[in-house]
Amino acid sequence: MSFQAEQQVMAAMLMHSHLAKDCNLAAEEFSHEAYQDIYKAIRFMVAQGRGFDVITLTNDLDKGNGDSYYGNIMAGILENTAGSKALFRDYCGIVRKDYRLKQAANIAQSLLYSIQTDKDLSATDSAISELMKMGSIGRKHDWTIRESLRNAIQLVDDAFHKEGLVGVETGLSPLDEATGGWHNTDLIVIGARPAMGKTALMLNHAHAASCPVGIISSEQGNEQIGLRLISIAGQIDGQKLRTAKMNEEDWPKLTATSNLLMDRKIFINDEPSINIVQLPGRPVNGSTATTSAFCLSITSSASRAAQKARTSLSR
């Protein structure tokens, strides 16, 4: 299945060269060594701003070889494969999934061998590190100035058409104006002393977001998070909610706000004692794929870590 998907990806790029810009696969994710070489040549030409087809690729790859090894392979791909433009992203996903499954299986086998044969428990640390590295496979880190400028101009164009708010709303207009909202890949760390309102601020950001939100809270349980969101969204006093000593006008607010929040895609994980090593890939409501914005609350753990650090420095 994966090899057929690789052929579809190759055929689609050879027939529709503009699709190469949308392909975020790494060369090593292709199982066929010749496909890796062809894909590297395609990426090089795209980075140089050059167009490509079977003829130009054959000229570059088979130069000095005295035969048409790569040319014949590409001709065979085009002859036997449709190269669906509509399903291009799906085929790329199949290639990546199969590569990761093979990598994970190799890591698991190596770990099992180290534990059973060498009795080496430290191999688990190495296995965890290798598994975490899998998340960075396919990410592009090398750019030409042409690509960098093109991406920068795209950011300006997006900001123009969205009136400055290119990210996820924060719920605070001055902050939106200053930052343009929360952006992809941003890591925002907000530190403060206990009882300064860090969790309240995070929940306000979560409530204001116009996309799915994931919340990890090792300090407060899901019930407390729910109560605080009702208080924020319904503008109901939190103390009255906790004691159920509300005014007559507060009860309809409670019902209306609860019904409104039930339709929001907000997912909560309240696993206690979670640490920073466990965070990458931590599922929220069973899947991380559903969360576009990700809010994080580990205030108690952070406070304990800060206290330990201060204690160590004072000794």
C-alpha cells in the first residue's frame, strides 16, 4: 500500500509540478532509493525557483551515467500510475504514516532486545528520545532567501486580508493588536506567583478562541475547569456557583451558558503530576489532532519546580 502511495505522489508531482511545494515529506520517507534521489532533485529545483519535468530531472540525475536509469523509472511511474491531483495530500499522509510505523516498530524491537538481552533499563530513555524525534520528521529547516521572502510576503498578505488578526483571538483587544493573536508554533510561557490569576487568564484565552482548544491541567480537575468556564462565559460570580447561593437571575444564566458551552470544542486532560517530558503528543479527549489552539495549565508543577530551583540556589 505504501509503495503504491509513493508512486502516486511521484506521478502527481511529475504531472503537476506545483504540487511539489505542498509536499512536506522528507526524502528518507520514500522506501525506494531511486525515489529518494528523484525527490531530492525535485526539492532542489523548487528551492532554486526552477520548473521541472521528466526531461529536466533525467538530464540532472542521469548526467554522466551513460544510461537513463532515473528516466526509465519516471517513465514507468507515469505509464502505470494515474497521479491523482485531488488525492495528493492523502497519499502523502499514507507514505508518512507507513514510514512512522516502520520506525516505531524498529525502535520497539531495539528496546525489547536491549531489555531482554543486555538487561539495560537506560535503553528506555533512548527509545523515548527516538520516538519524540519522529514528530520532527518532514519538517523543513533549510530555506533559500527566495523562499523566506515569499513566506514573509504571504504573512503580510494574510494580515492585510484578515485586518491584522492572523492568529487565534486572545480575548484581549490590546494584545490582539500587539501580536495579531496566537500563532502556529508559538510557545507562550506566563509565570507568576500562586493565586495571581494564571489559570483564569488561560481559561479566558480558551473561551475567546474561535477554534478547538485543548487544556491540560494538573492542578485543577475537570469539574473546577468547567465551573470557571461557566463563570467566565456567563458572568456569574464564581463563589456563588461553588456554593449554589445564586440570585434568581443567575439560574437562567447557568442553564443558558451551560448549553452554549456544550457545543464548544474544548477538550480537557486533568491527569495529575504530569511533567514536561510527557507533554509532547499528550492526547486530549483521545486525540491531539482535533486541537488547533492549545492552552496549557500546569501551575502547581511549575510552582514546585520554581521553589526547588530557589532552594537549590540558596544552598
